[in-house]
Amino acid sequence: KKWLRFWGILGGITWTSLQVMGQDAQFSQFYAAPTYHNPAFAGGTFSPRLIANYRNQWPALDANFVTSSFSFDHHFDKINSGVGITVLNDLQGVNLLRHSEIALQYSYLVRVADETYLRLGGQAAYANRGLSTSGLIFGDQIIGNDGITHPSSSDPFFRNYFPVNYADFSTGAVVYNQRAWFGLSGHHLGRPNISLTPDGDARLPVRYTATGGVNIPLNNAYSG
């Protein structure tokens, strides 16, 4: 039984490692970052909205993930549209891998029935992705066994990796009324190349996000 359990766990880990493709920062309270997941949420509250998100995953380890995001959006009645802006910074592994982006969102409100509305949104982002080697020590920096290191390295690793800048586009839609709502969005529509090497080809796959909710009225014993 122990061997069967061992091989079962090993097989599960192997299958997961072949299937999982981490690409974008995730927030535990995803509902507190609406415009990050769907640009159609821009202006959804019909009033100015400022959101700040912060997540530090595994802070006790040197391989932690630190993600911060700030966004602002507002609805303009005269043009029946919502406008928003989001700034995100993601650090992985003691600032080893860094991703920063600024995104502009726009949404347009359409009335499809007496109490049902549809928001169509789009997003254009400018992103920067880079690798910092300041926290790494290479073999040519170490002298013998005394631990003395050179301040810099001539390892070719330094010359093979360069920061990359790219444009990214997303779209989404949200349909809602007083009882329920449903949203669907697609990110990285152009599948930008995020490779850090000049000849590399690492295309971001399109990320689809679906969100939804239902309002459940509860009777109050005093007000009915």
C-alpha cells in the first residue's frame, strides 16, 4: 500500500507539472480586482473607484511572489462609457524575475432590456519583463574555498538575457441586472513574445476568465 501511495503521489505530481502553465499574477481576493480580470468592469460602480491590491506569497522563503496593483476607474454619463487605468508590479524569487505593466481600460454600456445591461470593454497595456541577476553568485566570483567573491561576473549568462517590452491587448463583456451577472474576458489576444533572449520565442497563451454572481434577497424580520 505504501508503494502504491508513493507511485500515486509521484504520478499526480508528474501529471500536474505537465499540465499547469503559470503565466499571470493571481490574487486571493480576485473579486477585489475586477478591472484586472475583465476590462468591461471599468466604470461598473457608476462612481469614482480606487483599488489597491497586495499579495506576498510564501514570505518566509527566498522564492516568494510579491504582487502589487493599483487601479482607478469611473463612469461618464455623457458618453455612456467607463474609463480605467491599472498599474501592476510582480516580483518573483527575491526580485529575480520582474514584470511591470500599465493598462488602460474602456467600456461602453448598452441597455438590452428594461432591467438588463451589457458592458463591452477593451484594454491596451504596455508591459516590461526582465531578469535581475544581482542576487545570484556565479562560479567565477568565488576564489578558492575562502568564500571571497568578485564584485562582478563574466559568465555568459549575463549577456544572454535582456529585458523585453511589449504591447498587450484584452477584451471582455459583462451582462447584468438586479438579480444576476455574468462576465467573460480574454487576455493576451495578440500572444506577445515574452522571451528574454534575442532569438527566443515564448508566446503567452490567451487567458480566458469567466465570472458570475447571483443576488439572493433575504427578508428582514423588522422591515420585511
